[in-house]
Amino acid sequence: MKFTIDVDCTPEEARDFLGLPDVKPVQEVLMRQVEERMLSTLAAMDPETMIKTWLPAGVQNFEQLQKMFWAQFASMGRRDGK
């Protein structure tokens, strides 16, 4: 036998019913602090420094992926050309 119960309530009502704390004020404060830190860091960096900071890992990974593909293609060509 299977029972299904649908409860129609807001998240606040469910939190109150279950006795869970309301973390929204704490979350808003933390998100404001994160936003302030990010904006101050971005303001201190010039665009060229940001690009150099963010892209090298991505570019290196792309180059490694490219080398891996070329190595696979080259090895397939050697096997087919026996």
C-alpha cells in the first residue's frame, strides 16, 4: 500500500513547522561581503592582469587537449598505413 501526501506551503511556513532556523539574514550579509570583496579586487586589477590571471590555465588545458587529439590522430594514421 502506498500513501502520497501533498503539502502546499511556502518555504518559510515549512521552516517554521519543522523548527529550522531562518538563515536568510546571515546569507544576505555574507553575500554582501563577498560582493564587496570581489568588486574591490576587480577594481584594483587592470584588464590585462585579469586576463593573465584567468586565462593561462584554460589556454594550457586547451593546448594539452589539442596535443592529445593530434597524438591520437597521428597514431591512428600509423595503424591504418601499415
